[in-house]
Amino acid sequence: MNLPRVLIIGQTFNNKTGGGITQSNLFRGWDKDKLAVACTAHLLTDSDKTICDNYYQLGQDEHKWAFPFNYLQKKFPSGILKAEQNSQSNVTFVNGKNFRSKLVDDVFYPFLNYSGLTHCISQIKLSSGFRKWLHNFKPDIIYAQGQDRQRILFALSLEDYLKRPLIFHMMDDWPSSISNSGPLKKFWKKKIDRDFRILLDKSSLLMGISDAMALEYKKRYHKDFITFHNPLTIDFWKQHQRSNYELNTPISILYAGRIGLGIQSSLEITAKAIQLVNEQLGTSIKFVLQTPEKPIWSDNYSCIEYKNLVPYNQLPKVFSEADFLILPYDFSNESLQYIQYSMPTKAPEYMISGTPIILFAPDATAVVKYAAEYGWAYIVTKNRTEELVTAITNLIQNKSLREGIGQKAKMVAEEKHNSINVSNEFKSLICSLTS
């Protein structure tokens, strides 16, 4: 297959974020010299150079902030990142670190979000250096992810400049939650919706992260979205795969991933449920949190064992050694708006491990509908601690239930998330745009 040259914007290759992992697995095996990434500095940190080593940092020559906000931002150099270079190198700070951190985190960003200024005070322009890099690379296709107005407009400007087919891949339903507060929320919601619809009209191929998203967007935007979510390199995950469903001592329930919007509340409810199970059954179940930082509330629960994130290549072993894996999502309206049509990157990774999965999420979410259709998890859709207590107790006391869920999950993962099949379809669709 003669693969086209693809310019990727809005997301880098990495093994830490959902969009980065999904993108990496979709493009794995692509000709390395036919991939190039252009991203702002904060996205380029810890980029994976094994899949692509042609990175352009959109720095101060392209990423422009309006006065006086430009004085509150870090200044990053623009240009090509060398293979051994980190995107944070040669950074200069406009203000002292302590002052800037406090001002930005406590005042600046909250003010921008509430006022709506976050949607209009910065933009990414095509500098002469960036245009030269584009002409040297000569892309055939533009592949874009994006979760804000700035990146929508940047994708449109590139499509207009390069006159090349544009692929846009949606990871979350961010248009539903991007402007939910402030006096101008209706104005910005309408304006961003208009910009987004222009992007959809300009795109040659639209991709979504779940079948539920594709159905919703067909109704909402009258556009066809093709589903592509995280594919798996099966042999990599089969190095460590659970086949024995006896319980360890002590029993462990693992959550691995991000914390924050859409997850925080349900994680704490899970801790409460595990604490209750330990009291009722006289067990000593450990709730292992493998997250970027330790939640403040975790000190209130003796069952919690905090661990730092591990390298991606250790995840198959870590997942298979746990007795249960928990996949939680919050039940608030704000969270549901954001996650309803998403498909967690970790879902197929959990599935292929063979470890029984507890899915704690609203029944309106795409992930619950997927699990209900194919039976790869024990599903709890009521936002009540006692419901989780019952689920955990049933799984502890019923080995055949644990084994049935674990084996079913492995089978579905191999059938529906095998990277060989998914990547071949992905490549064929992209190639069809240049044929």
C-alpha cells in the first residue's frame, strides 16, 4: 500500500493521553518519513519519536496572544524539534515562576473561562518558518484532533492554505460542554457551533470515537462519522493476560488513568463501597489508585493504596495482576455532557487483560451501551454506594461470574480491537482520499 504523507495537528503521538495513545495505535506501522506533527509546546511534551520524528513546535512565532495577556504566558521557541530534544527546552518565562503559577492557576484561566475570553484572545497563525516546513514536508492529507475554537480555526486555515483533504477525528463531545458558564455562554456556544459546522463541511472524512457518537452526530450535524477508537497490538497485551480467576490475598481493585472532570466523584464512591465491603465481609480489599497525582480525599479511606503511573510497556502485567479493574464515570449533568459519547482509551486495554471489569457509569454513556451489548463488564448504572457494594460482593463470591466476564472481555477485544484489522481499514480510508 502506497501510503500518503500525513500532516497531524492538534495531537501528538504519546502513550499518556487518550488521544495520543489512540492516534499512536492507529498510525503504528505507517512509513515514518510520511508523518509529521505540528502542535503547541504543552502538547509536545514526552512525544513518542518511534512512530514519528518530524515535529514542529508551534511557538511564539505562530501562537499569538492579545495584549496584555501575552505578558502572562510562557514563551516557547518555534521550529523543528530534533529527535533528542524535549519540547520544554529553551523555555523563557516572562514572570517569576511562583508569581506566574499563582496568577495563572488561581486567577487567569478561571477568569478567561468564565468571561469567554479563552475563545478569542489567542490564535495560531502560519508563520514564514512554519510555511517553509510545510512546503518541505509536502503533505497529502491533514489529520486533525481538537477540543477548542482555536484549533478549529487553525485546522480551517491549514486546509485553506494547503488545499489538501482534511480528516477530523472527534475524541469527546466537547461542543456540548465548551461554553457552559459566564454571561456570554450562549453567544460563544452559538459562535463555536457555527465554526465547528464550517469545519465539518470542509472535512473530506469525519471520524468519531464511538458508534453512539456517530449516531448522535448524524442527527445533530447531518454528517456521517466513521468510528475509530483505540486498537490493540494483541501480541503485546498477550505477554501478560489473566487466565486464573482465583483471588489474591489481599484482593485488589485497580483504577489506572487520569483523575478530574467526569471521574473524581465516582472514584470516591468506589472507595466508600470498598470500605463497606471490607466491614461487612471482614475482607481487606485494596483500592489501588495509579494516577498522575494522589487525590486529596484519598487519605480519608484506609483501603486506598496510591501508586505512581508506570511506563506503558508495564501496563499488561499491572492490569493482569489485579483482581478487578474499575472503570468509573461521574453522574453529574456536566460530566455526562462531556463523556456521554466517548469511548475510554483504557476500555479495550482493560478488556484484553482478562481481568474482570467493573463499569460504574450512567446508562446513557456509549461505554455502558457497548458493555451491555457484548457483556465484557459487570455494569453498575445507579449512582449509589450500595449498588457498588453489591457488585463487588457478587464478584468476590462468584468465581464463574468473574471468569465469564474476563474471558468474554478478551474475546471481544481480540475480535473488535485488533490493530491489524482496524489499522488496515484506517489506512485504506485515508489512501482513498488521494487515489
